Amino acid sequence: MIDLTRDNLDAELLGALPELRERYQALLQWWGEGEPGKHVVFGSVVNPFVDSLLASEENQNETTLRRVFGFLETMAISKDEVVLNVLAVTVCEHLTSDSSLLARARKFMGPFTKATVDAVQRWWEQMSKDTERES
């Protein structure tokens, strides 16, 4: 299994999910000079793709969803803090914002991705409790 790092994340993403290449290239073209950050890439390219797959009830998407969540699981076991942060903050936090999509996504998640989603949910619950106490 490959060790994902901030330096190889985009290339490995496109290798694992070549159907994202066109969206990725469109983002780069729109972005202009320089490279967009990892959070921008995952928020603009990966999240909408995952949302569309999860929203569809077609069984043909299950194979693609397994590949997507297999890649996310590889991210979840990375030693690179940037990769872990992108997974938690950009992908998992996004998934927790829609309970129906999250329920469908859980079917495809590996144990480390589930643990990351659970940690994000606990964090938001704690933040909500802290905010209630302060008001």
C-alpha cells in the first residue's frame, strides 16, 4: 500500500480515480498560476464527485464508491499530517453535514475512515455543547 504524502496526494488521487482528471484539470485552469491547496482540490473536486455518487441509488456506482473510499482509507492511515487534515477537515467534515449521505457513505468506509468521521462528529458535538454553555 502506498504511503500518501502532501507531495504525492494529487497524483495518487488521479491514479486511483482517473475519472476525476477532467474536474481536476478544470480546477487548475480556473485557478491560474500556482497550485491550489489540497483542501481546495478535495473540496472542489472530490466532495462534489462523492456527493453525486452517494446521492444516486444506482448500483453501478458501488464499484466507484468502493474505490473512492478505498483511497480515503489509504489517506486515513497516512503518517502525513496534511493528508490526515485534508481527510478530516475537508472530506469527513463535509460528509457529516448531511446525515443521509453519511449513512450511505458509512457502508463503504474502512475502519480508519469511520474512526475519523466519528472523531469529527464528536468534535462538532462538543463545540455545540460548549457554545450552548457560553450563551
